[in-house]
Amino acid sequence: MNKFFFIILFQIITIIAQPLDTSVSYLANYIISDDFVSIKSSIDDLSAVDSLYKVSLNYHKGNTAEALLTVTFAALAFYELPIQVPIIGLKINLPLVKVDRILFERKIDALPKYLFFDSPQNKFGDMDKIAHFFGSAYFSNTVTIFKLSKFMGIFVEFFEAAFKVDGFLDYRDMKVNNLGELFGLALREKPDLMPSQVLKLYNLFYYRQTN
């Protein structure tokens, strides 16, 4: 990989992220609010994901694409994107949106974690699946040519594996990417659809593969 690749990657992230600083901070403050914590504790984590989307949609005055993108960045578990280039071992930290570091840490602790029946029962759970879902939804909702949303979902998985962001290819992530793509497409015809209505289909993937 040459320097040109990383310059382009850095520029893409910078262009996308800069206008989101304010909206992501707004949503991060909601994630640590008593109202959000109450939804998680009194109902469930999928309902909390719905509320994230609703608040973002309201903030953006009904603009679906901006709402999806804001939730994507607000749900990221990385303050910076740490990557290690294969072969040469070069380590690079790519900055994402600018959110107060303390707010970021509190937001991570408060994100919904137990979205599915097989979510890991640890402090991280499936919090990373939120960004996968909404990121895929954003691309499928806004871009149709050459199935770019599906390509981006697969690209992210192989990028993470090759550049050691997580260290391995996660097929559960790819299932969630597919659900996100479905959600983004469905929003064009049914704008009142909620994320949980699609995320609940995750169980069908499991039972279809095991039966």
C-alpha cells in the first residue's frame, strides 16, 4: 500500500466527518442522558436504538440520510481509527469526528450492547453493530448505482481484517450490514420504519443457517 491510498482515505473521512461534529456531539449527549438510560433499563436495547434514530431524525428535521450518518458516527467505538498496514507494520491513527474526549468515553459506556439473542455477555456486547447497521443503511438509502452499499459493507469488513482494526473478519457484522442495507432501502418506501423492525430479522438469519 502506498502513501497515496492513505491520503485519499484520510481525505474521505475528513470530508464526511467535519460537518457532523455538532450533530454527533448532540447525539452523544443524548446517549448519556437519563431519558436514554431509562429506555434501555425499562424497555430494551433495541428500543434504545430506535430512540437514537428518532432523536437524530428530529435534529435533522426529517432528513433521513443525515440522520443515518449522524447515528453511524455517534455509535463508533473509535475516537480515532487505528490501523496497522500489512507487511510494513506502519501504525496510523486516522481522526474521526471531534467530540469531547470525556463525553466520548461516557457515550461508549452508555451505548446499547445487547441487541440480539447471541450478543456477547460482556461490557462490549454488540455495541459495534450499531455503526455497521446505520452505515450500511446510509449507503443503501442514498446510493443505488452498482450496489455500492453492499460493496462498502464488504469493504469495511475486509479493511478491518487486513488493517487489523479488529483483527479478524466478523460474519455477524456482515449479517448486520445486510440488515442495514435492507433498512436503508425500505426507508425510501416506508419512511416511518424503525430500526428495530429490521434488526429483529437477525434471528431469521441464524435459524435459516442452522436448520
